[in-house]
Amino acid sequence: RVIHFTEENYTFQWHSMAMPTKANTADYIAHCKRNGLASTTIVRYMAAVRLFLRALHEQDVQLQSPADFFFIQSAQRQINLAATVKNPPADRTSNRPALEQHGTRLTLLQVNTLFASFEGEITTLAGKRDLALLYMGITSGLRAAELAHLTLNNITQGKDCYEVKVRGKRSNHDPIGIDAEAYALIMQFVTAWNETLVDDDPRRITPDVPVFQPLLKGSHIADDHRASVGLSARAVLQIVERRTAEALGTAITAHDMRRTCAYQMRSNGFEWDQIRAQLRHRSIGTTEKYVGRDQDLSRGLLSKRVSFTVPHDLRLKLDGAA
């Protein structure tokens, strides 16, 4: 909603030309909620509105008469009250600790099921690309943008593994390790891609261009002879969501691959500092949120301690309903 301020009369456009009051602000929040906006979105909207209200309150308006003084004083009081209206409560709350709420993690069975779903299309460019992308995301913990920008120049042969050095958050360039399988999957896709193109084709994947490239439907390279630009981070997210939905029946985000990496590392005996280094976190506290905790809801089942007796016929009906 566009807000228009007129200095001469110290008013602005809200629902109509009116003084910004506490009721106006509350009505605006209620209006946003009625239109289906999430609380987090409304809070972002209100941040800008509050900045504007503060600017109105702090203005130096020239006074011409005592009446002007009382008008401005009243206006500033109303604006100040409007700026104090509380943000709407969160749409969803939980009493569980943050470690249990933070994102989604795949079990080892789910990961292997996901990889096995490529068996029928591993000979196609799309199959080779998407398997390499998912394997890298889950086993290395790279972010979506880092996967999108990955080049062969970022990968070098280390002492005991391959090393990847990409630009992360805050220009972080700390290297991480990947296994030989990840490198082999990447090279299988790169080789298959380049084999379909002549040597001087600008679409070829060279060491300094992104590894993961966009494809047309049917696993074909776009026939426009443009230089390879790579996938966007959003395209990486779409591939992850589509592939996991098809293989597992539920979609995960690209960042959930990063959480899965952390969870699997901790579940298989890695120390916290090793996991933190792999994910390139500054704080172990952040890493703990990525690892999460397994929720054992069966521990709270009353039937574990109490033997309930249900009539036999009713039990058959319950079993049938289940």
C-alpha cells in the first residue's frame, strides 16, 4: 500500500487521508491477515511502515501559530502510538526445542531410495546431471548457490580426497572434501555433455564455467549456441524438490540436503568440529541446529506402561480402519 505524506498538513495516505493512529495500524495488520499473508511477511511490511512513522514523528515542521503547535503535538502522539502496535503472533508455534524444529533431514534409507530412483535414466543427460547434483548436495553440504556456481577449477586432487573451494557466505573460501564417487559422477555428466558438442561450441563445459547446466525437456541441450551460464540457485531448488517428490513422495528443499549431510555425519560418529568445518559454520551452535534430533514419539505412548483391554470385535474393526 503506497503511503503519501504531505508536509503542509502532516497527514498521509493509509486507508484514506487520515492521521496515522494506533487503530489504523492495527486495522492494516488485520487486513493483511485476512488476505492470507503470513505473519513473517506482515512483519517485513511493518518494518518499513515503522521506519516511515518514525521519520514522520521526527520531522521539523515549521509552526505558524499556537494552533499549529497543538496539531503537530497531537499528530506526533498519534504517530508514536501507531508505531508501538505489536507485530502479529507467529502462524505456527511449537514447544519443542529448536533442534527438533529446524528443517528436514533424510534417513539413510531415504537417501539410498533417492539415488536408486535414477537407475532407469542414468544414461540420459538429465539423469547424470541430477544424480551428480543430489549426491554432491547430500554428501558435501554445499549450499544451492554454491552448487550452481561450482566449476571444475573449484575441484582439485588433495592428499586423500578431492577438495572443493567455492565462495560461500561472507566470501568464505574454506575448502571442503568430497569423495571419489562425487567427482566421478560430475565427470560422467561433463563428459556426456561435451561429447554432444563440437570442440569450438561455446556451450561446452570448460574448467571455468559452471558444471551444472540447464536442459530442455527430454534431456536436450538448448540449440541457441550461447555460452554456458549454468543453473540458477532457484533451478537447483526446483530440481531437488521435483526429484525428491518423485522418489520419496515428499519434496525437500535444497538446504535440506545440507541438513541431511550434517545429520548423517553426526549419526555416523563424526565429531562436532568436523561437521562444523564441513558446513563452514562459525559457531557449533549453528551446526547443532542443522544436525537436529530424532523425535522418538513412541516414548510417550501410555500403552507402553498400561495394558488396555479392548473387546475383540472392536479390535477387528479398529484394525480394519487402520
